[in-house]
Amino acid sequence: MSSVQHTKPVHSARSTGEPLWLQRILIAVALVFVGLFLVLPLAAVFTEALRKGHEAFFSSFQEPDALSAIKLTLLITAISVPLNLVFGVSAAWAIAKFEFRGKALLTTLVDLPFSVSPVVAGLIYVLVFGAQGWLGPWLQAHDIKIIFAVPGMVLATVFVTFPFVARELIPLMQAQGNEEEQAAMVLGANGWQIFWRVTLPNIKWG
């Protein structure tokens, strides 16, 4: 009478091919960086904010400067988020669904803010829209303020954040392919109908 022996796979620390001590060192280094550059600054901010108690913390939101800062933040967010959404969806749709000249350049431009420091981005806007910049004299002649005003803040925020939506949607659209859009086109749907009824429902959770 034969018996069947079931053997369980052995999962060891060396399953990835790396020694255990190296894995622990890498994990420790990652934790140290997260602690120093993320957890510790956040803890310092909350500690300083709550130093005088919860009542003083919440009453500070009633100060004019705090209210002005909150309103400005909400205003910039209300403008930047729709702009990022429109650009991100448009760029992702063009890159993932179509083949055209300049596609590689557009992809590179989408990734550009990741490689440019926010300080450099601010300097670029100063050189373009500042008093001594390319458009500075024209803006001053028409009494239009960009730098050190809400439009400049919106431009800087959009420049830093606009790649995130596109970079989230491009892999998702590429993985879905074009079969559903092509089927809708064969059935007689136009471009907007394909976008609203096929493409958009597939990416709404992206």
C-alpha cells in the first residue's frame, strides 16, 4: 500500500537570492530615511502646533492670516485640480491610444517636472513673467500681475503636479488596449461617445 507524501515548499530568507543580512540592512536604511525625512518632520510640526494645547491650536484657525492662507490654498486647489485632470486625461489618451509624430517628445515633456527642481521651475516663471522677463514689460503695460500673485502660484502648482494624472492613466490605458474603442467605432459611435461611454468608465477608478 503506497502512501503519498505531501511536501510543502520551503520559504527561506534566501528565496530572492539575497543574503538575510543584506535584506535587513536595506530595510533598516529605508526605515531610517522614512523616519528622518517624513515621520520626524511631521512629528515636529504636530508637537509644535499642539504645544500650547488643543484650544490654542483650534483658535489659531480664526486668525486673519490663517484664514487667508486657507482660502488661498483652497482657491489654488480648485483651479489646479481641474487643469491637471484635463491635461492628464488628454495626454494619457493621446499617448496610449494614438500613434503620431512627436509622441516621444510629448512623453518626455510629461516627465519633465519630475527631473526639474521646484526652485528651478519658479526661476523659469520669474524669467518669463517677471518685471525683467520676456513678457514682463507687456504685462506691466496692461497691469497684469503673474509673479507674486495668484496666477503665478497656480502656474507653479500646475507645473509641479500635472504629470501625476497622466502617469497614472497611461499604463492603465495601454493595458486596456483599443479593442473596446474599435468595437464602439464599428457600431457607429463617434469620438465623444467613445470617450464618454467607453474610455472614461474604464479609467474613472485610475
